[in-house]
Amino acid sequence: MNKILAFETSCDDTSVAVIDTDYHVYVNLISSQVTHADFGGVVPELASRLHLKNIMQLTKAAMDKAQLSFDDIDAIAVSVNPGLIGALLVGVSFAKSLAYSLDKPLIAVNHMLGHIYANRLSHPEMMPPYLALVVSGGHTELVHFKGNEDFDIAGRTRDDAAGEAFDKVAKLLGLGYPGGPLVDRIAKGGDSHFVEFPRALNRKGNFDFSFSGFKTSVRNYLAKQNSAFIEAHLPDITASVQKAIVDSLVSKTIAYARMIEIDTIIVAGGVSANSCLRSEMTSRAKRLGIEVFFPEMQYCMDNAAMIGAAAVDKWHRKKFAPLDLNAFSTKGVRRI
């Protein structure tokens, strides 16, 4: 099998992986930048500097762990968009230098497509057509794949993404960063109907998402409560927050799947790790005979294995990138 060395540096996780063209992962190392927690969010300049510090050491560690040499590698893959431009440039520059020095083909990968292809790591046989819900800290999109290269954007966020909503609410509650896993953990056992927060764009035939007004409603609600009340009902409040976000994601995804009569849904991105989203999407889809796929938990967050997975199709089609490749930060599921 041909082997692909992949890099992911789109935000605050430096990751290096080696996978083969049968979607077997030899190694997938991630160096998370915990320093950003001190600032309540990712600091772009700091992220870039830490990628510079980590990427070479992580590459050596990955190759050693996989017990491979660069001679065993057949191609280099790297995420080029979307993301923090400085962070992306670190990965792209490093990948280009390796591709040039080793005389290996270079494969450019859209980061959001990488999240979708993370499902192939567990289900390599999975092929379109399917409906993909991509939910992360910076992106929320509903994408109808008719083929690997033939897709339509069915809906996208008009403001905040779902992951941003989790993070901002967690900040309002003083929980820390990143907010999604913290809200998910605290919400367990809480009453999800304790507060009925609004679901934006809740109209038939509208498949776009919006979480800005939802965030404002949570802030206004918390401003009316005293600290003792919030502390006493923290599981109920976080459960209500989570329910509102998940309801919007699930309702629109299921409604669109029914409209186009598709029987496969893929959920991808960091928010795909959320236990409530997994439970609600699976149960509601099952009643309609729709099969739902989620990435393994280890592949939900930003990682290089998913970038390698997205590169496999391009490898087979010999769709390689030139060495003057540049990173760009345009959002969305966009082909390179």
C-alpha cells in the first residue's frame, strides 16, 4: 500500500500522521496548545509560533513511532484552508519543503473535507451519496455529497458556528476553554427543559444556522440571575444550552435528509464528539430508517489522520499540488 505523510496546523493543534491508501493509520500524533486556555481562546500569533516549535519534533516522533523512513513515504499531504492563516502557513511551508527535498508529490487538502473523511478511517467502504453535517469551533455547514467531487452546500451558519456558541456560553458561565467538552460533561444529569432558549431560523425550508441571537439570549438570562442560583442550577442551565444548540443542528439535518430522501448522514468536526448530538441525531434518524456515521472520538478533533484520509482520493486521481502552493483562510468546504 502507498503511504501518505500528513500535516494539520489549521488552528491550535499540531498534528502529524502516516496513513496508507487503504485508510490504515500507522500513527497519528497531536500536540495540543494548552497555553491558549489562559486567554479564553486561541491567540493566532502564539499558535503560529508554537506550530513552528513543534512540527519538526512531532514529525520525527511520528516517523519513529511508525517505524518508517522517508523512503517509505509516497506522498505529502497538508491542510491549506480554512483556518488561521499564520498557522496554516507553518504546515504548508513545512510540507512543501519536505515534498521538494524528498521529491514526493504534494497533496493539498481542505480542512473541513478532512473532518468529513475522518469517517472513512473507521468506514473505508463508505461512499456518496450522503448528507454531511460539519460542526466545529469555526464552521457549521450542511453539505449534500452526490459524489466525491459533486456536492451542494445546503446550509451554513450566518454568524457564530455551533462550537463558538458552546465556547462563548462556557465563558459566560466561567467554565473555561474549550467550552464544548465542559458543557457536555456538566450537562449530564441536568434538566434540558429548565430554560427554553430560542432556536434561530426555525422556519420550514430554511437550512441555514444562526447562534448569535441564541448566545445573546443566554447572556441576558444569566444577567437576571444571581451567582448562587447559577451555581445551584449549573447542570440544568448547561443542559438547556446544549439542547438548544443540538436541536437546531439535528432538526435541520433530518429535515433536509427527508426532503432529498437520502438514507445516510455523516456528522463531522469537533462538535461531533458531543454526546447529546450523537444520541439525538442517531435516535431521530433511526426512526426514519436513516443511518448515521460519526468519527471515532480520537478523530473528532483536528488531526492529521483525517487530512491523510482526504488525500487518498486525490492520490488515486494523481491530483497533486504545485510547489508554489499557498495557504488561504476562506471558510467552507471548498475544493483545492
